[in-house]
Amino acid sequence: MTESFRRDDAYEPHENPYQGVQQHAPSPVTSSPVDPEWPPPPSHRPTAGAPGQQPTALLAEPLAAPPPAKKRTRGPVGLLTAVAIVAAAVGGGTAYGIQELAGTDTVASSSTSTNVVPTGQKGTVAGVARAVSPSIVEISATSHAGSSTGSGVIITGDGEIITNNHVISGASRITVTTNDGKEYTAQVVGTDSSKDLALIKLEDASGLKAATLGDSDGVQVGDEVVAIGSPEGLTGTVTSGIVSALDRDVTVSTDEGQQQQQQQGGGWPFEFGGQEFNGDTGSSTTTYKALQTDASLNPGNSGGALIDTNGNIIGINSAMYSAADSSSDAGSVGLGFAIPINTVKADLAKLRAGSTD
């Protein structure tokens, strides 16, 4: 359109379609020959100007607003362009909403399965590991009884971390190492021994990658899962398996001294099916419903993540069965347990409020 409506001085005088019009007497333009190269004919007939006026004045009004050009802009192409602009605006709004949801002080969570894994690696263990590993940390807890190692899941960019209560119970100092090797000091925000959950917060942290909390109610037996944690202090260890069962009753100790004693040996004392594993749970215990998995879990995985194939956290690993007589000899035999992530989400407000029961 722009090329068609050029100044008339771009045309040679002999090419002007109105060159034969007399200045002193109007005559219909249609009686004059029309240059076939001129695009759309004017919608009305121009009139001759005052004597001495150049023919260019006859073209000024049609060039300013040619009716055929206006009609074409309202056609299907114009409509499709408008639709595309609206779609782009909606897409931009969606992206902004997602960014806000995953902000530094907001937990990124989903009631459905959100795909966190890169498209080319969707559904693969490698894809899950690449997407989620930056959100998993190693936790070192020091107490009067010694030190122990566990894992945790970053849930906000400024350093809120979910872990097991037995990982940090009674600790006088907590040190956290992120996936990229940076080390932070952390403080306990809140604990819930009845669910074996704790919330800690890193000091002077920002820009961390928060994990996406999924929906454990949608988990089915046979679903493929990935576990990431720090077994035996081996930061960022990845294993995989399936969900073996749902709603398993797992009983753990709520006694701080009992937990510390067992942590030094590297095991997680718990009861399942009327039997005790990894040591004595003591007289003060609590029972919760857990996801069972055959993904390999070992001492140090406690507090780490159980993840679906889209990269959503569906559980916090908390206990494992071992046939060994002592916790120091404990090893994975494919019977691990995780606290469902929906239990964590339901407890989060209480933990943030500083509960310590």
C-alpha cells in the first residue's frame, strides 16, 4: 500500500492520466485514457482547479484517503491480525501469572501436573534430574550429640526449605549446601513432629530455584518417580523407581533425644506393619500416611524429594526399610516411604507461623 501512494513527482509528465484536462472547463475524467499501472481508480471524479494550478492538485484528495484501501484493511487479513494481537496479550498475561506464582516469597504449587521438564527430555529421569536438582539441598545439622546429614527441598526463591523434623531436631547449628556448592546458614522457622515435617529458612539468600509442588492426590500405583537427595553425604544423588503403594501407615519417633541418637548412626527409626526398623523408635511416636516407593533411598535421603516424571514434587522422602540389624549397616532394599506433598502444603501455614509442636 505504501509503495502505491507515492508523491506524483515520481511520475513522468506524459504518464499523468489527467494531462489532457482543460483548466478553464471541467470535463469527466472517465473520458480520458487511464494509465493501467495506476492501482485503484479514485472513488469520485476530481474537478479542475484554478487557472495555472498544476495537475498534481487533482490527485491530492484521493491520495490522502483512498476508500478502496480502507475497505481492504477491514477484510480477513485485518481480522486475523487483530486476533493474533489479542492472543499475544493473553499469552503474555499467562506468563506473568506464572512468574508471580513462582516469586521469591510464594510457593510454586499446582493442583495438576505441571510440566517442569524441558520439552526434549520430557518423561525421562535425566530431564527430571536436570530440572529439579537445583531445588534440592544437603542439610548438615550439628547438636550436642554430634552431626547428621539429610536433604531438603527449596520452596521459595529466598530460601524457605521443607525437610523432615528428625533431620534438624535439636540442632544448634544448621548448614545448607545448594546444588551449585554455595553454603548457607539456616534457622528453624517451624516444626511439626506429628507429621515429621520442618520448615527452615536460609540467611541472606535470593534468586534460588524453587521446586514446583505437585498434587499427591493424583498419584497412582505404578507411576514412575525420581528421588533426589544426599545419601551418605553424596549431594545430588538421583535414583528412580515407581510408586509401589499408597496410604501406608508409617510410625516415627517424636522424641528429640531418640531422633538424635538414631541420626548419628545414619538411620531413620520407624515402625511399619507392627515391626521396628533402623533402631528403636522409643515410647513417643506419631503415625502418618505415606507413599511407598521402590526408588532407592539410603540414610541422608531423609527430607529430599520424590518427584513425578513432569518434575513436580509429590512427596518428601522420610523413611526406608532395612533388613540390617543396626542402622549403621542400613541399606536400601527397595522399600522407601515419603510424606505426600499435599500433607506438606496443608501444614505449610502452621510451619510458617512458627509452630514447634
